Amino acid sequence: MAPESSFTSIRVANGFPENLPAAQLRTIRLCNLRDGSMSESRKLLDAAINDGFFYLDLSDLGEEKFLNNVDDMFAMSKAIFDLEETIKLHFDVDLWGSLKVNGYKPLGRNKGGVKGQRDGFESYALSRNAIFGLTDESVPCLRPVAEYMATVRAFMSSCTGHAQIIFRTLSDALSLEPQERFESFHRPSHPSPDIVRLLKYHEHRVSTAAPYVPQVPHTDLGSLTFLFAPSPGLQILRPHADEWAYVQPRPCHAVVNLGDAMSMLTGGFFRSSLHRVGPLPGADMQERYSFAFLMRPENHTIMRPVTSPMIVPNQDSSMKSQPHYTSEEWMVRKFEVLRAGKNLGKATGN
């Protein structure tokens, strides 16, 4: 299967204005990490500590099959969102469990990034537990999902493998003991609420009277997010910055960010940064397809900081007395906060 046009190919990056300053993110070559490059490992550690975001270069020849899978995922996404709304609503994400790891969210259901606005995107979530039968979760069987099932499985397996390389590198950098290594919290054969989230942002004519932000600024609650977005729109708020910075799409690259779980597991040593999607300056919001693989800790992971010579333990006695939740309990509490509409200044989503 092949994508219908260049906007659905990870090999093409579209529409970033030459005069628009881009966020300066480190670029990590996956093949170098895999080979144990010390300089690449240091770059990854610096990105985890200082930015929480980095480009992951997938252009080496060994990733050709994976890049084909990425393009086919875009084709599946377009096929899903092209279905009639009544069909998609049969697979409403709110009908498939409290953690929202399976199913469809329609346009405008949630709050947007500006007071009084609704969100500007549709989404569809696919659970890794369900796809690989790790739990008794059901897979919403939209026709395109069934048709592309082999692609979805291959894509998820590849992302999980890429994540293991990143986790192993960061664990080595922090000199973690075997039982506290990040990869021990993210074993591919064990249940965890990992998902693929497909996104379609709708066109919107931007008024000069009010800004338009179709997505609430948020951090991701998981461990790692692999984002595939050939067209611009992603913005990040760098530490101590006053303005949002646009992330320039790069062909054959994923944008990877660390989530709240990795920050929590390191006592805040690793950064989970705010981000959002919006139109380019002075332009209308364009139709935009993207998707992400969101990796989260196994359900029974205890969410407390690991022990590392690089991490200074928190000396706040009130923090020490707080209970430690499992990953599953922690995520449920996070979603309860979101549903209650709290903490919207820095929402935790995804």
C-alpha cells in the first residue's frame, strides 16, 4: 500500500516558511545509538535533561521498511477519517474504557487552547495491549484498521524496539541498577497502556480578532512519544522561554519527547515540556495529519524516582511522605483530573 500524496509521506516535509525561526533541537541518529556511540549517547542525555524533545534520524538504510510502514500508517489514518461520522461514532473512545486507549474522538469534543474555543481535531486511538492480545481488551474493528493490521503490528513493534534503545542508553548514562533500568519498566511482552494516536486537524479560518489554538497546551503523561508529522504546526515552550517555538518537520525523522512518567521516575531530572499544535503565524489553520506512538510504563511500575549518582534526591520531607502509586493508578488519577477540568494551564494529555 502507498500513501495517496506527498503530505502523507514521512519522506517529505512541507510548508515551513524560510523566515520563521525554528526550535533548535538536538538530532539523534538511531543507528549510532544502536551501535553504542558515546557522543550520540551524550547528546541524548543532554536532550533529556535540557529540552525533553529531540529529532530522531531514521534515514539510515536499515530503516527503509519502517519508513514504508510509517507511510502506510498515514494512508490508514486518512482512510479512517474519511469515513462517515456516524460510522466513526460507533467506535467512540468514551465507550471503550476510562483510559481512552481505543477508539474515536470527534472534532470539538474537548476544550481548545483558547478560552471559549473547542478543540480543532479528530483522533483515533489503537491500544498495543489489544493489538497484540496482551490483555482482554477488544480492538475496535473499523474496516481500515482490519485492512492495515499487519502494518499497525509492524509499526508498533518497531517503535517499541526503538524505545528500548533509547531506554537502554539513558539507563547506562544514569548508571542505573538492573531493577531500576528504564527498559525493565517497559518490557514489550507485558501489558501497558501504550497507544498509537492518529490525528486529523481541520482547516480553520483564523480571525484577526482572536488567536486560534486547536489543542490545549499539554505535557504527555507517558514515557516516550514518537511523533510523525510531515507538515508544520507543532510548537514547544522551551524552559524559561516566553514564546512558543515552531518545530520544523524533517524528512525521515520522528520528533521524540519525554513525558511526565520519565520526569517522575527521575525526580524531575529529565524534562517533560509543554507543547501544542497551531497555525503558522499570520496564516489560517491548514488540514494536517499526524500520528504518534505513546509509550507508557507497565501497569505495575511504582512511580518513584530511580537511584542514580547523577540525580540528587529530593530533600523535601513532605514529598517523601507522599504515597507511591503504580503507573496504572497514577494514570487513572491523571485522567480524573483532566475530566474534572482542572490544571488546564498545563494540562497533561496523551
